[in-house]
Amino acid sequence: MEKRREKRLKKRVLVKFGESGFERIGFTSNVSKNGLYINSTQIYPSGRKIKILLSDGNHNFSLKGEVKWSIKYPSHFHSYIPSGMGVVIKEAPGDYYDFVGRI
């Protein structure tokens, strides 16, 4: 059974994220108009509402999302399997959708 309606595009983009600000850092491994996966050693549990600042080098996009799932591996696995979380986007500016359409 396929859960996603849209294809996720492989894209590594710097993100800063957090509950109240942008105090944590990571990278996307894939993005779509409705969600993204953030690779980071600092993750949140599912259900947590977070703010995300995504930067492609030319533009910054401020997003609001909800963690749908997360996985944290022991530190000795980080070089092989990155920890991270799947996030559904709840709010994004219009130019974010243009950005995803150009990838």
C-alpha cells in the first residue's frame, strides 16, 4: 500500500529546525510539496509540531510541519545509517512550492 500521493525528490538541502526556533540542524534527503525527510542526530518524536528553515543557498523558506515518524540509531551507526524524521508540511510560503517544482 502506497502512503504518499506525491513522489519525493532526492535533494540535500540545509535545514534548521526546532519547536520554538531554529536551534537544531540537519539536511533533507528528499522533499516534496507535502513533506520531507530530515537527516539529523537531533530528532523529535512523532506528533511534535516543528518550525523548519530550509535554505537552498539562494532562498530561505520558513515552513511549519509535524513529525510523522522518526528513528534514532546509536551513535556508532551514524556514518552508515543516518537518524532522522519524516515531516509532513502543514504551512509553507508559495515560493516553496515553486522551488519544489523546479527540482
